[in-house]
Amino acid sequence: MLKILKYSFYDLMRSRWSYVYFIFYLLLGFVLLFLNNDVSKAVITLMNIIIVLVPLIATIFGVMYYYNSKEFTELLLAQPIKRTSIFLGQYLGVSGSLAMSLVLGLGIPFTLYGLLKSNAIWDFSLLLVAGAFLTFIFTALAFNIALSNENKIKGFGYAVLLWLFLAVIYDGIFLISLIIFEEYPLDNFSLVSTMLNPIDLSRTLILLKLDISALLGYTGAVFKKFFGTNFGFFVSMGVLMIWTILPVWRMVHKAKRKDF
Amino acid sequence: MNVWNKLLLILFMAFGAASHGSTLEICSTCPIKSIKEGIDQAQAYDTLLIKKGTYLEFDIIVDKPLTIIGKDYPVVDGEDQGEIFTVTSDNVTIDGLFIINVGTSYTSDYAAIRVVKSKNFLIQNVVLEKLFFGIYLEKSTDGRVFHNKIIGDAVEEFNSGNGIQLWYCQNVSVENNIVQHVRDGIYLEFSDQIVIKNNISTNNVRYGLHFMFSNDDLYQDNTFENNGAGVAVMFSKKIKMYNNTFKKNWGAASFGMLLKEINDSEIIGNTFEENTVGISIEGSNRINYKENDFVNNGWALKVRGACYSNVFSSNNFLYNSFDVSYNSKLNDNSFSGNYWSNYTGYDLDKNGVGDVPYRPVKLFSYIVNRTPETIVLLRSLFMDIIDFSEKVSPVFTPDNLRDNSPLMKKLQ
């Protein structure tokens, strides 16, 4: 598995995609800080970017990588190597290199701009952790889609749709249902709905740090417990873990049974 | 402190020269063993010097113009029996005492020091602990409450009292006090021409500062932090609030400052930081908000209705989740020349003023007003999209509510 991981990783390096991605974040970080001159404001802007862009790039990249390396995968399958290690290796190679580009690309400019001395460091590290999680989750989801669809066009279509759904449409439906059912107690519903979408989940995680004062403005015992204590943080982290493990497990499961 | 000490000395000398009072010492080995005895034996304008020790006394009535000074903080322990000092005479000074264990009662408001219908009083350097009410001024005028420390142990609102309470007072200054863990840190009712300055009121069960029906008062350089419901000011006129700090008042019914029926006032140079609501405004007219900093609040301003002719100018709105929220479509308040960290416009003519007006009310804040649970969608892409469409063509938010001259740089 490690060998395949290493191979995928270096493959991405050689194809320069990792560098492009890394440089993109590096530039983004520098431009943001240059324009804002204020670390705490840049963190807020960055959050919007991470929540929208990271899942998109991870999805597209995951699907693209899978289809691209399909012939190589088939070659590997002919060798006496466990299927689990082939697919897990590829998955970890792709998501690992994406996550590394993200963390380094954003970490370097912020560190240079005196983040370590600023008290925004915790917000920022949380942001990076959420970004890394999103990368792992969405690459796994993309691999799932690609494994289930032989047709490349279809696979890409589903991948983009998945991103669109989780990033925008889901929140729209969520909002409309909250407004329609506003007569009913909605605390639990709204918190559970947040948990069901990894993008909302990581947003909540960051909100817990950035906008805690607004979140506490709502009168509700459940909200108060969730946002007012560390409870919300641990639950969100836990659910993010589950969100990572489940798609990976399904991917491995699917790959074992698939007839190539 | 040194300057104050000197001033005090001069004051005492002046008093001394005017009245030729003598000094009576009180201690466990002196002829006079208790404060009550001391007051009985003293003549008007005498000084009682209480030496170090513990005095188990309560219901001490000061009915002569006396100067009561504690040396090395003698402890006056009320043993939870009732009120400790009641001042009924003019020209009384209480200085340097450590007063503990004021009685709790549900029918009368026992205080550590109560001043009733007196003039020219001075209460300073007093430390109060385990109290019900702290310093209670009642129908008194021309006094000073200076440099006291009040530390309560209040948990519930119904069985606790206020730190410094002024009721029907005039012309009193409350300065450099520290008030913690009581119900309301500083409470004023029907008190006019009061100066509240340099006080630090923190961790109180209800309000850091609370006043009602009190006009022409000045609040300056105070700090109100982490109070149950922040600061509430109601039904008053001609209030001046300068350079105060309101910090970390979190909770559903918590505000940096709650203004209700406040008219013709000035709120200048204050800092509102990390509150759930910076200022909540209701039925308040003709107020001038200038040079205030609103930093990291949930809502910087929550305007609830019946607010007319208020002017918001030269304020900094920095990183608030919501800058302004309105619950109606009407607007009669003006916003101009503020700095908004959420402003995304440009300044082509480089005059420091943005060329596009800023709309501080977002559609999302309107939605949250309606359905509070939607707050979990804060900062989501979907919300940004509908906020943007509302910005382009306002439907739900007041059309004329905008800052036509938003600043490009933060005001220092």
C-alpha cells in the first residue's frame, strides 16, 4: 500500500498538479494578507474560500485522477497485490498531496505575516484542519462516484452535481424547510441537518470560533449546550471523522467486488 | 493615589480648621471599644479613628457629621444580622473600612452603607464582601463614592442586591470603584446630574450598569465586562456616555448596551467588543453615535423599532457577524462616514470615501429575525448568494438604509 501511495504521490508531483494547487493557495494567501493587512479579517475571507473551493477541487481532482490512471490500475490488478491496498494507496496519495498543498500553501504566507504572534492562530489552524478534512472527504466521495460509473462524462457530471448539491442546494432546501416549519421547535432539526452535510459541518466548526457571540444570541437549550460548551466542537469533529471513514470504507468495499 | 492623598489631607485640614473637631480612637484596648460607643460619645465634626481589629456590629447609625476612618482596614462584621452603617447626617466621611456579612432580607434592602437624605458625604477606600446591598444612597445629594471595592457572592437575582445603588439622588460622583458578583453593579433610579467615572463592573448576575428615569448623567471611562445581561439604560434623557468599554456579554438576552426610551443623548468613543448584541435600541430618539468601535459582536446594532432621528457617524464596524439588523422596512436614522469592515466597494477618486453606498442590513439578518434557528446557516455560500441579490435590489430591507459615504480606512 505504501508503495502505491508513494507512487501516486510522486505521480502527482511529476504531473505538476500538486505544484499548481500549492502555488494557487500560496498566491491566495499572500494576496489576501496584502489586501487586508489584518490576519483576523483574512481568516474570515479564507473561510469562505476553503468551504467552497476545497470540496470542488477535491471532487474534480479525485474523479479526474481515477479515470486518468485507470489503465495503470488495471495493470496493478493483474499483479498479486491486494485490491484494498491498491485503492487505498491511490486514494491516500491523491488526498494526501492535495491536503499538503493546502496546508503548506496557506500556512507559509500566514506564518510569514506574523500569524504565530497573532491570537488568530487557533482560528487559522482550525481552518486548515477543516480544509484537510474536506479534502479527504470529497476525494473519497469522488472515488466512489468514479468507481460506480464507467462512463467518464457521467462520472464528472455526478461529481459536479454532488459538489453543487452539498455546497449550495442543500443549504437552500435547509433554509426553506426551516422557514416553512418555523412554528415547530427546530433546534434539533437544524443541528442534525448541519451534521448531515460535511460542508455545513466544517462551517459550523469554524463558526464556533469566529462567530460564537452571534450563535449564542438564539434562545434554545440545545443550541446553548451545543455552541456554549466544548460539546459542539467535539461532536462536529467526531462527525467529520465519520464522514471521512464512511466513504473510504464504501470505496474499499465497492472496489473489492467490482468486476474490472 | 498620592495626589488624592494630598487632596484628602488638605480637605481634612480644612475641615479641622473649620470645626476644631477632636479625634477619638477606637480599638479593643482603648477606652472606647465599639463604633457605636464612639458615635455616642463623639461631638459633631469629630474624627473616629478605628484601629485594626474585628468589630462585630450592625445597625450603626451615624447621626452626627463625623469622619470615620479605618486604620489598616479594620473589619466590621455584621454577622448577617442586618444593615451595618446608616448615615442620616450631612458631612459624613467613611474611609478605609472592611465591611463583611451584611444581612439578607426579602422585605427590606439591608446595605453595608446606607446614606439617607444627607449632603456632602464621602465614602472611600471601603472594601465590601459578602453583602446584600453595597452602598445604598437614598435621596442624598452632593456626595462622592470613590475608590471602593465591592465583591459579592450573588448567584440568583431574587436573593441578591446591587453594588452601588442611587435612588432619588442628585449631584453625586461615583468614581474608580470595582464592583463584582452582585446583582446590578451600579444602579440608578430617579437620579440626576450624576457622574459615573472610571468604574469597573464585571461578572454581575444581571446588569453591569442599570439606570432608569435618571437624566443629565455622565458615564465616562467605565468598563463593563461579562455581566449576565450587559448594561441596560432606560427611560432617561440627556445622557452622555463617553469612552466606556462593553465587553463579552454573551447570551440570548444579553447586550453590550440595551437602550430603551433614551432621548437626546450622546454616545461617543465607546468600545463594544465580543457581545452578542453591541447595542440594542428600542424607542430611542435623537441620539448621536460617534466614534464608537464595534468589534467582533454578533450584532453590532439591533434596531427594534420606534427609533427616529438617530445619527451614526464616524464609527468603526469591525468583523461583526451582522452590522445592523432592523425589524421593519421603515428607517429614519442616518448612517454616514462610518468604516465597515464588510464593505466591498471601491474608491476611484481616492478621497478616502467609497464610491458605492454600503448597505449594512443584510437579508440574512432579516431572516434570522424571523426564524432564529437559521443562524446555523451563517456564512454559507447560499446565504452569500441571496444576500448579494438583496444588495442589488432591496426587497425586504429598508431601501434608504445605507451609508452613502463609507470610509475606506479604519478610523483611528
